[in-house]
Amino acid sequence: MGAFKVFGGVSLSGSIQPQGAKNEALQILCAVLLTPEPVTIHNIPNIIDVNKLIQILEKLGVNVEKHSDDSYTFQANNVDIDYLKSDDFKIAGRGLRGSIMIVGPLLARFGKGFIPKPGGDKIGRRRLDTHFQGFINLGATFRYNKDEYFYGVEAKELKGTYMLLDEASVTGTANIVMTAVLAKGTTTIYNAACEPYLQQLCNMLVRMGANILGIGSNLLTIEGVKSLGGATHRVLPDMIEIGSWIGLAALTRSALTIKDVQWDYLGQIPDVFRRLGITIEKKDGDMFIPEHSDGYEIQSYIDGSVMTISDAPWPGFTPDLLSIILVVATQARGSVLIHQKMFESRLFFVDKLIDMGAKIILCDPHRANVIGHDFKSSLKATTMTSPDIRAGISLLIAAISAKGTSTIFNIEQIDRGYQDIDTRLRGIGAKIERIA
């Protein structure tokens, strides 16, 4: 198990380029299964989860041509459906939650799709009902092998229909959209997710020949087509990584420039950090975080009550950045209530921050009250283990700001979502070593 040794308490400077968006890349890669024609994708992040999905596609028979570290062409003209029944796939599929999104394209194009119960972060229950109920609504037959935790859907013909999703699931919406584009007739999806990454998927499908109306809203209308063609697509910069670098700059009181952030797709992210008192400047397509030498102060509501920051489906604040917000708040002036609504285990990493000297009251699995130090008492170095991707990067940011030497184990979790993280952080002045 790898580890990072972090020599904290240093000031950072310079600029950093966000990687391609992990959550978008996973959707886009699954969509290549919808056509036998070539699909070229640029700005693919070189991270564990994405590379695992590319390996699954290769084993399915997809021809993968690598042009550079972040550009590939995929051609699914010789797909081997029988691979889905192999023991190798059962192991590979369990190791990646994003693998669930291959089911929709396979069902749409080949009439069947199978998947083992996927893994991923241990952040609480992450049910799959939205995905499979959507397939059933389109005419698929569902079966589940309880002994092997194996899901399957099959259909001789998929027919468009109206459906109201039980939750605005991003991956669920993506899976259903990828199925509906090849279904017969019209599909209407209400309470659809409308995150930028879902918009990107829909726009790419339109370039491939799909007929989708309402992109960017929670009401999608899809007129099925008989086949899709090839396309070229560029993945957005990762907004979760952009938020992570905002938090890193604030907590280390460093001046940092985040390059090419694609402002139009950031939603509430800049405003939520501003509520913590963090200054964010727009410089053309870049974002500049100045040195907060005097610290930053948490705002109150207009009636003077304590600020609450919570997650919500887009255009609300993404749950993936709440752990960053929590860490940044540990050195703010004032207090804030963090309310994690979606996952009941995501806040359990705060015990490590408390060990570092943070003033945090974990009210229950979903809420934590943070009382900021105002930099009058710095976080202390410690030894800790990363429980998941987002908690892992939050602990790494805390360690970079803390005085002394920290060690973080289980960094494979961080590597799942952040490309060459140690090399890139050293490029802006962080003192971090990767150790075996």
C-alpha cells in the first residue's frame, strides 16, 4: 500500500492546470459502445478509475488507439458480448462503480447487458434502482442473481416512454439516455440530472446523430434513431479538482492561478467558496486565488444566522466538494454547518482532522459543525489513511497546510481521481514524496 509523506506548512505559488473531468470521462467512454464507428476523445484524465474502464472496453473487443497521454480513438465494431459472462469481467466490473454505465449502451445496441454489483468509494448506500427501473420502463426484462450479486437486463425491442425518475441520479440519467437514443419512438425523462457532464454526454450523442431536446434542463425528450455514427469530443476540466485547488490556495494562504477553468460550467462552486470569505478573481479563462494573508471570514445569512453549506443536485452545490469546504472552514473566522445530504458515511473522515487539532463537532452522519481557528492555531501533522477519493484529497490539503511531517496511507484512493497528484503539487511548491 503506497503512501505520501508531506512536509507541511509551506507557501505555494504559480499555476496549475486542471485535469479532464473524471465523472464526464466515465460517461463518454461508455457511450463509444453505441456505434461501430470511430469516436475520438481528448483531455481524458490518466487516473486509475478511467484506465480501468478503458481496460474493460478493450476486453469487450473495442479497438483502442492511443494518440497521446490524454487523446484516444475508440471503435466498437467487434464487441464480444460473451465477455460479460466471464469471471474476469465479474472481478473487473466490481472494482469500478462507473462500469454500471456500460449496461445502457450494450442494451440499446445489442439487446442485453450485464454487470456485477459495482464497487467504488465507501461513502454509504449508492443504490442502482434508478438505472434498472429506467431500463424496465423502456421494455427490458430485469434479473438479479443474489448469490453472485450479478445484474442483467435483456430486451428484443426497446420502446420510448414517459418516465419520472425517483431521483436526479447523474449516472442513472446518463445510462437511461444512452439506452433511449436507440429505442423506438419518443422517450421523455422528467427529473433528469442536468450536470455539465450530462450535458456534455448529450451534446456528443447529438453529434453522433441522436435527437435530444431539453439539454441542460431536468426534462429531456429523446426521439430514438436507428443508429449512431462517430464523433470527436473534448472532456471538460474537472470542476471537483478546480474546487480542490481553490481550497488548497486558501488553506495555505497562497496565491495560485488555476488555468482554463471553463467558468460557464462551474455553477455555484465559486460563490460557495466566497461564502467562506475566499476571494476568487476571473482573469479571462483562468481563475486567480490571491494570498489570504489576513485569513478569510465565513459569511452569515442576511438575518445574521449561522451559515449552512449543503449539497444538492445541479445546479446546487456538488457533494464531491463538501469535504474540501469542511477542511477550508477549519481555519476560517467564524463557524459553519456542513450538511451532507446524499451519503451517510462521507463525513466520517473528520476524526482525522480532529486529531490534527480542528474544532469540529460531528452532529450525526450527515452534519458537522466547524469552528474555525482563524489561523491562530495551525493544524498539526499526523499519520492517517485515506478512506475515499474526496476525503483523501481533503486530508492531503490539510497535511500540506499543517506544521510538521504527515504520512497518508492508502493513497491509491487519491490516485483513482487525481492524475500525477504529487508531481503536480511539487510544481507549485508543495513538499510531498511518494513512498512504498
